[in-house]
Amino acid sequence: MVSKILDRAIGFKPQVLEKYLKQRIPELSGRLDLERIAGGQSNPSFFLEFDEHDLVLRKQPPGKLLPSAHRIDREYRVLRALAATDVPVPDAILYCDDPGVIGTPFYVMERIDGRVFHNSAIPGVSREDRTAMYDSMNETLARLHRVDWQALGLADFGKSGNYFARQIDRWSRQWAASRTRDNLHIERLIHWLPQNIPPGDETTLCHGDFRIGNLLFHPSEPRVVALLDWELSTLGHPLADVAYNCILYHSRPEEYQGIMGLDRMALGIPAENDYLDCYYQRTGRSDGVTVFHLAFALFRFAVILEGIAARAQAGNAAADNAREVGEMSSAFARRACDLLDQ
């Protein structure tokens, strides 16, 4: 009875997965212990424990998916490519495209010991460590954008150039495909953004969801040991990643754990301009984030949250609080329009 309940709860049979993994990773031994990782809103993830090996599995969610969404094959590919760089990533071990094993494609990577903070205020650490952790986050993003993606064999990982025009079109279409309500703020952004794209273009490898919650910090030291959740990674404009990283400065604690309204100086969190200046120095930039970049980042995030709401409505969301998170879509779209008005 316990096994059947577990099978229903996670959506697949652990014993089938255990047999498959042991056939392909000979060093695995002992019984598989499996635990669902809480907090994710997209691709379900699990801790896998064997006698002497701890792994992490990420899989596509069940049900009908939006076009180009949940491409875990891309996650696996970029992790493998970055293994030889100074960007901290887990070792990707195995990819399976056979849905007959656990119902959807999945991949397995090493499990790294560390701390994950979904709250951007990083509670429970000293002021000095919090300052160092923000600096390490900044350095990790700069390292990523300095990677020679062509030398890594990622020239076809996305399209080069014209990134913002393509992304605005993509997320406008995603909005049309996943919307669960009317939102005049998003409609305004769909019209405003294409007409206000800054001049100039460049291409780097972009993470797509670069935020504190996707960073793994050392168990005791204030430094990043792994950058996680590469589902939205692609070739794109680096300032899109930077602006998205700065959403935390433009959202409140109740709005996906932002820091707006908190005493940042007391917390040891740098001001937004100081944080951006550090990134510019590390990457040698002479230009930087504008209102357009921030509005685009907030618009894109609002549409992502709407997608979570749509999956919750369809009954195949990856997290129990998906409906609540999806409701925040309106708040982020409104925040973007506030920037335009200011």
C-alpha cells in the first residue's frame, strides 16, 4: 500500500527508475531512497540516495506542455558544456529521453552539498556574509557572461542577435497561449516594449532565471558553489539576465521574496546601482540596464507566472502553491508599468 501511495504521489514507480539507473551507472549500489524537492514551480526535481552516491533527478512535468517549454535536454546539454569552465555547475551524469521509464524524459546530476535561499533577504546569516553572498552572486553572473559559448559548441543553442524583439514576440505568444485572466498591464507592455528596444546588440550565454533561489551556496562559506535550474537558458543579450537578477530590487517580500521596502543597509545588501556597477566592472561594460530592460524582465516574469497559473488550472503544476504564485503575475506586470510611468 505504501509503495502504491508513493507511486501516485510522485507520478512514477521508484523501483523502475532504480533498475534503469543501476543498469547505466554501474557504481550505484544499495536501495534507492527518493525524496521530492520542494519549492520548484516548473520541472519536478528529486533527491536520489544510494549507499555511496547522492544524485538529483529533474524531469518534465506531466500533461500537455507549451511549445518549447520544459526542455530538460537543453538543461543537460548546457551543464555538460559548462563543466570545464569557471561557472559553478553540478556534474550532469545521464540523460534519458525514454518516457517509458518514469513517464517523461529526465536527467540525473550529482548532488552538491550547500544551502539554497529562496528569500532574497537571505535570513539567518550575518550582515557580512550577506554582503559577500550578493557579491558572489554578481561574480557568478559575470563569469557566465564571459564564457566563450562558441568554443563550448553552443553556437546552435539559440539564435544570435535581435534577442529582445524575438523574446518580446515569444512571451507575447506565451501570454496568449497560457492566459487565465485579462491583464491590461501586460497588454500595455506588449505594445510598448517592441517600440522601445535600445540600439545595439550582442550575444552571450544567458541563464534565463538568474536569481538567489537558483543558487547553491557553500554549506558554511558565503560563496556560490553551483548555479541551478537551466531550463530557460539560451543565447541572448546579457542585460536581460542582469535586469532579471535585479527584479528583487523591484518587488516586495510578499512578491516572490523581493527586498523592496526592507532596510538594505542594515541587511548588508548593496544598493541596486552599486550591484550593477560591480557587474559592469567585472564584464567591462560601458552601458547598462535601463527602464526598458527592467520592464522587459518584469513582463517576462509575469508571463512565466501566468504559465504556472495555467498549469495549476489544468491540474499538472509542479508545486502545491502554483495557483498562489500564478496570481502574482498581475503584480509584476503592474510593477513594470509603474517603471514606465516614472
